[in-house]
Amino acid sequence: MSKGKRVASFLSGIITILLSFLMFYFPKLGMMIIVFIISFTLLGYGTRLLTHYSTLSRHMVGGKVILYIGMVIFNLGILTLTAASVGKLPVFIYLFVLFIFTGALDIMKAFEEKKNKARFWFWRLLFGLFAVMLGILSVVSCFVLKSSEGLNFLFCTVLFYSGFVRIIKAFRKTAIVYIQ
């Protein structure tokens, strides 16, 4: 990672942690902030995929898949932005899918790392189990407790964790592979 990317990762981690504290202390604004974060993330990622298709992927084998995925994600971002006034159900669905999917991926990566005898596979397994637990807590918060503040606090926890991981990755030493 270059020095510029390290600084950008560190600053985005600090901003993410500050945003989580802002949402924690002002829970009434939390649901709107969550909707805007999710929608702008989807819009940005969809735009990135569409730009990647228009510049490079249209000449590749399977490039149309990137076009279709970019269009779906971009439209999902627009749908999320327009559904901000509907309520907490779309936010719950996104958070549930996000937590369960990332948790399952982390658990699978942890077992793959264990098979390859990596050193820190246990931490990835713990983070994956934590993400699955947050997914289950989001179901409990939405359907059992019917609390939007609970979803807000779960999202604050995830934002704080994400900012903390970005700061750690900014200071992690990168491996340099030399070809001889």
C-alpha cells in the first residue's frame, strides 16, 4: 500500500469512527444516516462498475456481466435513496443480508486459512461469527423488539469496527514479493 493510500485509509477510518459516535449520540437521525450511507455506497459502487465496463470490461470476455451487475447495484442504490421515507424494513433487509453474507464469507475464509496453515485464521473466524451474530441481532431488533434504535446501535457498532479495521490496515506492514 502506498503512503497516499495509507493516509486515505487512516483518515477514512477516523471519519467512520466519528460518524459512528455521531449516530450513537443522535439516534433519531440514525435511520436517515444509515439509509444515506447504504444508498451512496451502492450508487458509488454501481458507478464504479459502470465506469469500469465502459473503459475496459466491454472488451473482455464476460464484460457484460459487469455491466449488468453495475446496473442492478446502481438501481438498488436509487431505490434505497427513494425508500428512505418508507420505514425501517428496507434498511433491515440490507443490514441483515450484509451481516450474514460477510460473516459467512469470513467464516469460509477462516477455514480456508486454517487448511493452508495461516497464522491468524482464528481472528477471522471470530470476526465472521461476530458478523453473523449481528445479523441475528438485526432480525431480533426488527421483528421482536420493533426498535429502530436497536438497528441504529448495531450499525454504529459495525461502523466503529470498520473504522478501527481501516486504521489497523493503514499501519500494517505490506509484504513485498520479489521476483528472481
